[in-house]
Amino acid sequence: VQLQACGGGLVQAGGSLRLSCAASGRTFTIDTMGWFRQAPGKEREFVAAIRWSRGSTHYADSVKGRLTISKDNAKKTAYLQMNSLKPEDTAVYYCAADRGRAILSVLFVARYYDYWGQGTQVTVSS
């Protein structure tokens, strides 16, 4: 499976961006797609995830109500709609996919994801 993320950019605080993550290859193996982010000098952290078949979603507390994860099965693409952005949202955002190891209790743990995209930079100015 290959993942291609895009949609990052520079936006003012309070603005919006939509990230996309297109999957190709053996996409039928994907169980969950997620978004993680990594700010300079910090560890990679979980942002949101969506179960590919059921559509159930999960979010980090820090983004609930502002960021929304969704998917388009036909396009094999996951999206992250980012509203009311804050300077602390500045990071490189990575999409990831797993083949079923990321059960609910470890959904937020990066090492349980099998495939990773290249990352897209999001910068929020104050």
C-alpha cells in the first residue's frame, strides 16, 4: 500500500485547511486510516482515525470539535478537514494505514500502523 498526502500550507489562526490521503496498491488490506502530526522537537502524536469499513471515527482530545476525519471509499482517499486552526496545530501531518493491528486500545499508537505517507506541512500563523 502506498499513501500520498497533500493539502498542507500556511494559514492564519482561525482558518481552515483540508488534507487528503490517497491510497493505492493493495488497499483491500486497509482496516484503519489515521492522521498523526509531529511538531519540531516533539514526538509524533495521534490526531484522528477512521475505520475503513465501519466508518467509525476517533479523535485526540486536542482536536475534537475542530478537525474532522472522513473517507471516500470509491476514491480510496481519507480526508482531514481542519477548522478553527490554532498556532499549536503547526506540524508535519502524516497519514497512516493499518491492516487490523490497531485495535481500539492502541488506535493512537503510531507503531501499530503498517503504512505511512510522506507528510505534509501545516503552518498556522498567529
